[in-house]
Amino acid sequence: MLDFGHFRNDIIVGHIRVPCEAPVLTWHDHGLRFNNGRGSRRRHPKQKIDLIVLHWTGGEGTAKQIYKTLTSRELGVEFVVDREGVIWQFADPARVDTFDAGRVNPRSVGIEIVNYGFRRGRPPRKGAVRPIYQSSLNGKARSFAGFFPGQMRSTVALCDALRGPLKAIPKRLPRNDKGEVLRRVMTREEVDDYSGVLGHFHVSRRKTDPGTEIFDVLTASVYECTTATAPSSTSRTSRDSLFTSKTANTLRCGSLRAAFSKQCVSVKIFWPNGVTSRTCIGLDKKPIYTWATTRTMKTSGGMMPKGKRYVR
Ligand SMILES: [Zn+2]
């Protein structure tokens, strides 16, 4: 297993560290920053931030390559979620306005998720492993490349974390009268009246990013009652009793996978020896990462020091 223990699990908003349940690297770790220069400008302290705009990058490059490309085009973004689901923070959203979403930049935080997304002909080599799904956008049938489960989990965690300090962003997606997520560009008035999370395609007719699937994930994971969409055998009660049981240490990944059929969740496990750990389970039912939260723990794979994360 790879050791990704050097990740943080907090982001920086308004100079303050805010907990985020995903692996994070900030400019203090990677040294790359948008700070009121090219691709960004100072955000007025009184400016209300009430939108999160999701994008895909349109390629499979690393977060560093994306930073370089954006800079060369005098564009910017506050966050990138890389292929491994690691969140790279490039700007403090409370203080810096990056240029990623046109007219709504002043009131929005941008998140770029690495994915080639959509392409005629063959996908890029690194993108060939992505699942393809069919959907419609602006009334037109299209095929999209999906995000990896770890990317979706981190994106959901990041939206959650941002909503802590940025209280004007509600837990909301753009929906039609039937309650379905809008799969079309919104009118200027609709955007002006809206606050919450949306996609680049909602605010720009020329755009298709970030595809439609992430909104199903947000709906299923966070933005509606998660228990309502869970299969009956994995109701919240049975989950809790399962992982607080004295026999928790006999559960292995196999039974964890069996217990979660479609949710993307973080599970706290109480071990009989007094240690607690957390495991994030992705939509593919595989643990994304595990970490001990109280003290060093002995596992079948060796010692798991407190706070160290093991990512598949
Ligand atoms: Zn975009």
C-alpha cells in the first residue's frame, strides 16, 4: 500500500484552517498559488460568495501541469482534485477571486476535477480506464468519461468543507420542477437568483463540464437524505451497529464491501482495543483510504500510525 501520510485534512479559508475529510495539499505544501496576480484578483472582503462551480480539466494532466496551463492563459482556480482524489488548493477563496467561470467569478469558488471528460475519437492513454456514461445535456445525447470514485468523494468532501466558513453557499443543486438536476444552461436571471453548487455548463452555453454524473453523486451522497437512497440492508442503524460492535476487528475489507452497495461514505470503526479508525468507501465499494484517529494501530498490513493515511 502507498503511504500518503503527508497529506493534510484541512483547507484554508480566510487564513483559517477548515477540516476537510479528504487528502489535501495547500500552497504551503506544493508552493503553487494564485494570489492577486495573473489569473486572479483580490476578492473584496464584503463580497458574498454563494456559488461553487465544478469543472473538469479536459485532460489527464497532473495538478502542477494544470496550474501551469491556467497561468499561461491568465486563468486560475482555487482548487484542483487530481486523478488520485487529492485536493490541491491554489488560492484562499475568501481573499482571492480566480478566473474560472466568467461572469460568476466574483461570487464563486472554482473546483477543477481532472478528467478528459469528452472527446471525439480515442481517449488519452491515461483516461482509457475511465468508465463512459451516456447522458443528455442541453437536449443533446452525449457520452461522458466518468470521474474516479476517489475524485467524487473528495469533491463532495470539499464542497462540505467550504460550506462551513462560506455560509452563503447552501446545500443545493439547480433543479427543475420535478426536482431533477438541470441538464441545461441556466438563463442569466436563473443564475442571478441561484445560490449553491453548479456546473460550468449551467453558466456557459459553450461548456459541457463537469458532465452530469457528479450531480447524481452529490444528490445521492450529500444533497438529499442519504438514508433514503441507501438499500434497506444498509440503513444508518445497521451501519452504526455493525461498526460499533465488539467484533469490529474481525471485519475485513471483504465484508466492508458487502455492507455498502452504493454509497460513498466515511465510516468510523471502534476497535475493541480502544483505537478508532476511519475508512472512506467509494462508489465502487472499495475503501479509498483508512486512517487511525486515536493512536497507532496494528493491522494485518502492519502498523498504522495515528493520522497516517493509506490510500489504495
Ligand atoms: Zn470549466
